[in-house]
Amino acid sequence: MSSNGPSAPRFRRPAPLYTSVAETIPGEPDPAASADLAHDSARALLDGVFHSSDPEVVERVVALAAQDGLTDLSALWSGAPASTLPGALWRLYVLHTWVQQVGDEVVLRYRAGSRTVPGLRYLSGFAEPPDVQQVQRTMDDILRGAFTGDLGLALRRAGAVATIIAHGTAHLADEDRGDARTRQAERLLRTGEELSAAGRYAEAGQLD
């Protein structure tokens, strides 16, 4: 279910991408060049935000997926391996967007999962027990941190979030024998593992 009413996040349409990013995206990317384009665009976006002194730039990038800002990059980033910068950023954006859209469901699953893997609560940074606004705000902070602070830590925090939610999803699936939730739990756990591994790569200077 989607979160509506007062708890729903309010996005405003992001400004256009950096020219340096947009110029790397042709109208019809050549499949043979897609990997290079994915890496170049991800690095341009990351470096552009990191070296910007304008806080509005950061907020535009945090809200990039809210409207159509990420559409131009999705065809490139979504196919990149999780052990690469574009692949890691893509998974981070997908998790962030999902949490913003279904915050109430995420809270339910997080609370169930945090009892199974309590050690990850501190890394995720969520309040205990979190509410929808706290969950969405924390994911904003994680995404913001990926571009302005410690990319490795941000990816590991996102991995912890996905892993906790995966365990909660599996627990709820066991309660109602939901095959759909079981499959979701598997995907979330895989995403959590991929983000955590990408975070370790980043900290070792090996995420590119």
C-alpha cells in the first residue's frame, strides 16, 4: 500500500541533470558503450555533487528519482553490476524510492525484522521503533550522505536497512504463507547483501 495524506513525502520536480552528465547520454546508447557511459555518468554525478557548494544541488539529486530526473540514467545504471559505482547507486536509488512510496509497509516490515537481526539497527540509523516520517527522513539522509560524505558508510547503512526489511518481510510471509512476500524477501536480502558489499568496495577504494 502507498502512504498517503500528511505522511506522504512532498517532492518538487528536480532541475535538469548536470550538463556534464547529460552529455554522456546519447539518444540511443550503443550497447557496446553502455558500461562506459554508466560509469562516466555515475562518476560525473557523484563528483559534481561532492564538489558543489550549493545545497540546492544536493537536494535536487536526493529528489532525482521523484519525477523524471533518473529516467535518462535508468537504462544505463540498472544493468550495471552491483560491485560498480553505477550499479550501487542504482540500487540505492531504487531502495530510497521504494521506501518513500510505501513508508507504512516498510515500517511494518522493519519492526518485524529488527527483532531478528537487532545488531543491524544501529548501522541503519532508524529510530526504534520508527514511524513513517523517520524512515523516509533516514533514507533521505543515507542518500544525501552518499553524495556529500562517506559513500561506503552510506551504502552499508542502506544494506543494513534492506537486510532488516528482508528479514521482516520473510517473517510476515511465514505468518500469512505469502508467496509474493517470500519472493520480495529474497530480492530485498540480495539487495542488502549487494549494497553492503558495494560499501566495503567503496571503503577499499575499489568501487568504480
